[in-house]
Amino acid sequence: MTLTGTDAIAGRFSRMYEPLPILVENSLHIAWDFLERSGDITDAGEASRFLLRTISELIRNGERRKLMLSNRAIDAYKRAQAARLAA
């Protein structure tokens, strides 16, 4: 059976789909693990709220790639920490 049109496109991308709660959880977990191992987390509550807020905003803006969400959240957290230390 050969798929054509929209069916072919849907078939190609079906494996890439993650429900949003799972996408958020996985992205947050990756970012948290990286920051924790690198010793960058000073306040766990603040870090978790910051990462969740950043990942949620990126998803609202259309990003759905788990590693991109994680990497951008890590970068944003490190920039915020550096700015706080510089002030």
C-alpha cells in the first residue's frame, strides 16, 4: 500500500510527535540534568521555575524539538545567572 498526499506526509512525521506534557517534561529533564551536573544550579526552585517558563514560552512560539528546547533553556538560564552575578 502506497500513501499519497496528506497521508504520506502524516506517515512520515507521526514518529516525531510527542504530546506537549511529555515534550515539556523531557526537555526540562535534559536541561536540569545538564545544569545540575555542571554545578550551575544554586537555587533549585528558582531554576525549575525559570526552565519551565522558558521551555513553555519556546513551545508557545512553535518550537517542538526536544533538544532545541533544552539547549535554549540552558543558554537562557546561564545568561540570566551571569547577568545576576554581574549586577
